[in-house]
Amino acid sequence: MNISDTRPVYVQLIDRIYTMVLSGQYPPGAKLPTVREFAEQMSANPNTVQRALSYLEERGLIYTQRTTGKFITEDVSVIEHARESLARSYTIEYFQRMYMIGIDMQKAKEIINELEE
């Protein structure tokens, strides 16, 4: 985990797993590593990993099958909704940062359009 990141480790884990799912690294229906494997891969405490996974399970992004482990939801609409929600939050953050440096929404949109060319 990133020690310079001021957010709690479980929040960093949530973001990291979210990104893995939304990017397709873990496609719909994919089996996730065990809590211990995740903890080892991410250099985190297993209890912290379990907390992050529980959060994602509460939101429907993952589910648990009692005897076989944790899986990514097969409901693509849940993943798409999560992707759009995250994109919205990034967009809001972008416009807020532009506003903080004196760039209005119209100019910020122009900058985005220039990048598309």
C-alpha cells in the first residue's frame, strides 16, 4: 500500500480492487484470491483485506459462495453502474480542481476537447 497516502489502508484496498474489477483485470464471474492471498499480494493485514472485501460485497460488486470463495458479480449492470459512478466522481474532482485554479467549466471543457484531437 502507499504509505504516503493519508487515506486508511482499507479505503486504499477498496480503490485498488475496484480498479481491478472496473478495468477488467477481474472480469464478471471471476474468482478472487483468498483473503490471505490478497493480503500477501497487497502487503496488508488479512483483517483489513476482509474489511475491504466486505464493503465491496455490501455494494454488490462481489459475492461469496460458502465453499468456493469470493467472486466478481456476473451482473454487468452493477459493474457498469460502479464504473459510471467512479467516472462521475473523477469528473467532479477535475472540474473542482480547475475552478480552484481559476478555470471555469467552459474553459475546462475546451481543454478536454483539445485533448481529444
